[in-house]
Amino acid sequence: MAEFTLRLRRYDPESGDAAYWEEHTVELEPHRSVLEGILQAKNRYDGSIGIRCSCRAAICGSCGVRINGQPDLACHTHLGRAQKRSKDGVIEVEPMGNMPVIKDLIVDMEAVHWKKIRRVTPWLIPKQPVPEREYIVPRENMVDVTQSMACIQCGACVSDCLSMEVDPEFIGPAALAKAYRFVGDPRDDQHFERLEDLAEDPHGIYDCTHCFACIDACPKGVAPMSQIMRLRRRAGNDFHIEDRNNGERHEAAFVSLVKQYGLLNEAELLPRSYGGDTPLAKFKPSAAAELASSLPAIAKALLRRKVTPAAVFKPHKLPAADRKAVKAIYDEVEGRDERLEFNIYISGRDEDLL
Ligand code: FES
């Protein structure tokens, strides 16, 4: 047995008091979970501590909390490890972010997480006619969606999504990973409709800013951001959906700039995003209205000297040898007969992709 001190975030909206921290010392073996520690504190000291749990085996997704500032499952985190990772030897537990707190460590999953899951039509829309016997799904298709199927809906990725912090309407990593589960399934009949919907939505697939927080947060290796990138590739490369948010062209601008200069030329990013992916097409008259709506962002970039007029005419770029090396990567990837999706959940070995 060892002693562990838990610092729990307490909040009871009905009391009218502000949230506060409360410490309890529990006695358990280091390999026992933070959840067991919280439940011991609840049994021994204060039965009013609010925590949601069910399976206690990292399956049901009920016990998502933040431990020492990181989202995780309380039942899946050893007390000993959590103590080692703490700042001062005290294990800090607080409710997940981006969702309203109902009480103490319990957040309102319905208000955010489940609402967004419903937004993506989270069920299969079967192709017609339905076969008399079972559908036969190619193995590689099932492998492709297995990673998104592993989600246990704990909300850890939603908790730490930086895009959602800025735009609470963002559909978010969990729901978009769920969307890929059906877009990647050959039995589903609405791939184009689903992708068009998610690309056209201003809070859809192009609202993700690639911060990787959801990948770090996920306790099941779902890598929601990777699923969002898969959705984008399906939307842009396979269905050629040019969305009204300009997301597809913005992404194409990144790709073409790195290919040309070896690195991102910020000065050319906006005009190329709005005008097209070649320098000659950059000032397409049809893009003028969209470009005009970006003027506040352009003004800010100029004021902060992120973009300078000189850089437009004399872009920074890698030395010729390095640009050649970057181009070789493009040639390798673009020269493949089919696109390979990296799926660490299944293979985990680079050689499988070669
Ligand atoms: Fe079920 Fe933790 S209690 S995942």
C-alpha cells in the first residue's frame, strides 16, 4: 500500500459557489487506477464527489477526466504513474474541457459530444438492393475503418480540441472520426453526400487546424485528426469537391507551395489559395470576392510583418539541392498507382507501407 494525495476540482452549480480544489489522501497500490483512488475518497471522506464511471476497464468511455492537465480515462491511469507525472507529487483531477460541467468531474456530454456525433449521421446507409445474404467487405476496407471503429466515445479528444475552443460550432474530432467510419465503409451508399456536407459546412472538415491535440489525447489510438485528413483526401482527391469555404484550394495551395519552394511561402498562401495553385492563376477575378473577405486577415499579417510585400516578389525558399530532395518525395508519393493510408493502429510498421 502507498499513500496518494488527490487534488480534485469540485463544483456544484446548485450551490452558487465558484469551483474550488479539494485534497484527499487515499491508500492503494501504485498500479491501482486514479478512478479507484477517487472512489476511495468518495467512500471514505465525501460521498458527494461527482465522478462518472461504469466498466472500470477502459471500455465504456464514461470516466474521461483531465489528470495533471491531460485528458485521460481515470480507470486507465495508474496512480503511481500519475503521481510521477504530477508537478508536486499531488495528482490533480479535473473535468474535461470544451464541455459544460454538470458537477465536480462530470461534464455534459449530451450538450457537446453527442450533439455533434448525431450531426454526422452516425449510422450506415446501406446500398440498395440489400443482398440476400451478408455483405462481403474487402479486408483492406475493414482495416481502413478499424481505427475509427476503436473509438469508445470518451470525449478526451473533444476536451482538448483547440479548434473547438476557438469555434465551439466545429463538428470536432470525435464526430468527424465517426464520419470516416462510414465514408470508409464500402457498404455505405452516401459517401459523396456525406463528404459534400462536411466540406461545405463552415465548421466541418476544413475547420481543423492540425494541432495534433486529439491524437495525443485519445486513449485508444484512434488518431481523430488522421481520420479528418482521410475525409479531406476523399473529398478533395477522390470526389473533387470544391467547397465554398475554400478549404480544398487552401490545402492545395500548401501542397503546391511546398512543392515549388521546399517550404511554405506565407506571402503567396492567401492569393494562391483564393486564386488557384499556379502563380499565373493567382489573381483569378472570380476569386476577388473571397479574397476581399480575407482582407482583415491580410492586414493583420502585414502589420505583424508575417507577410511583407518584398516576400511576394522574392519568396524565401530552400537551397536548390534541398528543393530537389523535397520534390523527390512528391514524385515518390504522386507516382504511386494508388494512395496508401497510414494506419498505425493495425500495422505499426513502416515496412508495411513500402
Ligand atoms: Fe469505463 Fe473508465 S469506467 S472507460
